[in-house]
Amino acid sequence: MPSESFQPGSSCVEGMYRFQFDAGYLVCRSECSPFYSRHAQNFCNSCKEMDFMLYHPGKKELWLIEVKDYRFNARPKVQDLVEKLCRKVRDCLFLLRTAALCAPEEEPAEGISLREMARLSLQAKHIRIAFTIELGGSSFYPAKSLLAHIRDLLYRQIRFIDPQMICLPITESGGVGPWRIFPAGNEHSARIQKRIEEARLAHERKLEEERRHASANRKLSRRKNHKQPAVPRWKLRAMERESGIRTRKSKKTR
């Protein structure tokens, strides 16, 4: 149950869940930053990001949060997953330092800009790492046991950054960190909502283009149907003979 000290602040949707963050925490989503999507993301073939970056100016606390839900999708092998998550932490720390120096001011669809978060994070005294992961278990290897194994492997890599690293199922992580979890229903993140809107506009443009093309074809068809009927061959030959007779008569009169 949420503690009495929890005061709701910003909230964002990720996947099937809405994350309600504690008041006082500033939220940044790298995926909403053109600097990340156009430049940093392609650095060294691929620069990964984490789903949420939180910063509390009073506590000078920086949170890096990753959300993974493998209940409905294929999960990578355990070692590959651990390496992938560790790389996300490494790349996110690189991104924050780079953005503090190089990112322009932006107006993201959600939260504060990457540049603002990056510059605030330079004042942080604590870095907290949270992996919220849902796994599809099996009778041979239950999800709870598998996640405990993944947590142990992650802890060996991350403990020098955050000895209190969190690795829990998404639905159990609320209250452990400065957030609560609620079902998102039919809501989408700003990035997904933007893609949906872009797809809708592209579909409308396609339909409009098809309507214009069909209208042009109908006009062309009407023009063809209104052409004068072809002159029969016998009439053409008669006109040619008549023209030849007139030409000979005109020569005689000269």
C-alpha cells in the first residue's frame, strides 16, 4: 500500500502501466529528445537509453529506471539480457554527460528536457538504479527464481554504482522506489501516441491521394467518351476522291 508520505507528482505511461512519481522528482524521457533520437542514439552504431530518469533537487538523487515486460514477447538468454541491461546503464551515464555539454534546449512531449536533466544530474550525490522486469516463467524455471538469478548477475556488475540496486517485477516495484504503479488502460506513452498520430495522418494523406487519382481517372475517362466518333472508311475514301476531283478542276481553270 502507498505510504502516507507519498505525494503524487508527474506520471508517465510505459507499456501496460502508468508510473506515478513522487512529488519533487523531475522526470526525463530520452526517447522524447531529438538530440538522442537523431544523434546520440546512433553513436558507435547504437547508444541505448533507459525508460525513466528522475532527479530530486532537494535530495540530489538521480534515478535510472528500466522497464521490461517479457510475458508476451521472447526473452533473450539470461546472460544476453544482463549484458543488455548493464549496457543501458553505461550508455545512459554517457548520454547524461554528453547532453550536459552538447544537447540544445528542447521542448519534450513529456517531462523536462534531456539537457536540463543532464545538467541537474551533475549535482547528484547519489545514483540509484532500478530494473523492473516481468518474466514469463515455466514449470522448470519459475519466473520468481529466474528473476532472482538475473538480479544476482546484475548486482555483481552494478554494485559499484548502486549497492542498493533494485530488480523486481514491475507490479511489485511500486513503493520500493519513489513511484507507484497503476494500469494504463488504453493510454499510451507520448512517443507511441506521436507514432499513432503520424500513422493516422499518413493514412489520411494516402486516402486523399487515392481520391485525387481516382477523380483524375474519371475526368480522363469522360473526355475519352465525349470524343467525336470515328469517320467510316468509305466516307474517308469518298472525301479523298472528292478532294482529288476538286484539285484537278482547279488546275484546269488555271
